[in-house]
Amino acid sequence: MAPFVTKLVVAATLCGGLVVPFLGIYRDREWDEAHLFLKHRPSTRFVYSSPIGEGDRAPKPEEREDEEAYRDFVEVHRGYRRSIFLPFSSP
């Protein structure tokens, strides 16, 4: 491979590795629509959804981690404001 192509591949890999941890997809509580959003900090989690939805019940112990991550990334730190709707992602 030419040195330019090698450098280009390395640069693209590094940029992808730095950008992907800051991107995520969340599913809206009410309408269950998917949105691509920019996270406020990097995280290995990519998909965020609320297991209780619009319900008033407390999350079960196995649902607590998912609910807390959804609240932190989407609601508390307003990830919904840095998002775009993904129209092709109907459930």
C-alpha cells in the first residue's frame, strides 16, 4: 500500500475510535422512536432505552441500570437536544 493510503486508513481508524464512544441511539419513552444523539461523555453503551417507558412504577432490580443510564444520558444531560430522528428505525 502507498504511504498516503496507509496514513489515511490509520487516520480514519483513529477518528472513528474517538467519535464512536460519543454517539448513541436512544428510543423515545413515549413514541418508541429511535434518535441518534451526541453523548455528553464517552461510554461503551450504544443503545439507550427506558424499560419502564411512560409508566409510574419503579424499575425492577434488573431494569435499574438501563433506566439510570437512560435518565443520565438522555434526560438529565439533555441528550435529546443533541439528537436527530432516525425515520427508518421503526420497531
